[in-house]
Amino acid sequence: MPHPRPLAETNGATARDPKGFKTVILDAGHGGKDPGAVSCHSGQQEKDLTLDMAHRIRKELGGSFHTILMRSDDEFTDLDDRVTRANRHGDAVLVSIHFNSGASHLRGPETYYWRVDSHGLAVRLQREMTSTSPAEQGNRGLVRRRLRLTRNPEIPCVLIEGGYLSHPAESRLIADSAYRQKLAAAIAQAIRA
Ligand SMILES: [Zn+2]
């Protein structure tokens, strides 16, 4: 069990909300040689779905923020490079987009964060995604966990899992572009709030 760092060390931030950010970095998980999860129901690869979602969320955000795509193509980016690139922006939040895989009964979105200043954004992201997702079952919901992408960036950062590709019905939903658009709108709404 890793020893949690005292909260005060989290970049000196004590506020539970990212304040006054102008830039949103959308990180489409995986890419290139790393497909991420692959749905055994639709054959879809996580890396393609996360990129699709990043583009959709950017469109939904419109001109309200300066939006940066960590990758805009099917390219491989090392996790540490993603962290380094995120740290170049001081007034930004990072949203890393993933889809999940696990036991076949699990479904529903999950949200991971570590930094205290990411909590408010994480809560809103989980709430908005859950209100779009028709059912949740046995999933973990909102989780505070040290992942490389939730711990290492020096800006507020949240990792979202948009649903389980391993669940037959949820995989079908995720394969539907209208559903992905609804999910993207919900995520953009949570970022704007
Ligand atoms: Zn992933």
C-alpha cells in the first residue's frame, strides 16, 4: 500500500476546485502500438474510441476554452511524455479519456483523481457521465487513486473511464456514435460547470 502524501504537498493547493483555468488538455488514452482495451463484442479498440471522444468533447467545448489534444492522431505517446506535456501549461486542467474492460457484468463510467484540487472536477465528471449512462452495475464510481496520470501532472487532472467495452450492452452503446456524442456533451458540461 503506497503511503499517501499529505494533502498540503499537492502543489500547495488547498482548494478542492481548479480555479480559473483557461486551457483544457484532452488526453485520448492509448494510441499507435498500444490499442488499450479491445471489445470482444464490437471489435472496437479503446485507442480509436478515446480519440473519437477527444474530438467530440473539443467540439462540444466550442470556444469557451483553449483546447489542446494530447494526440490528434493514432500515435503512441508514452505516459511520462503525456505528463511532461501537460506540465507545460500552468492554467490548464487535464482530462484523460479511457474506456474500461473487466468482468463481463461490470458496466458504467468511472472517474479517477488524486490531487485535492481535482476533486470538484472529478465529482462533476462522474455525475454528468452517470446521468447519461443508462445503468451502472458493480463499478467503482468515483475513485481517489494514485495513477501516473492523476498523481504526476502539476495541474488538476482527472482520468475518466467512459464505460466497459467488456459489457455486451454497454459495448453496443459505446459503438453508437449518437451515444458517444451524448457522453461527450455530458463531459463538456462537467468541464464548463
Ligand atoms: Zn485505457
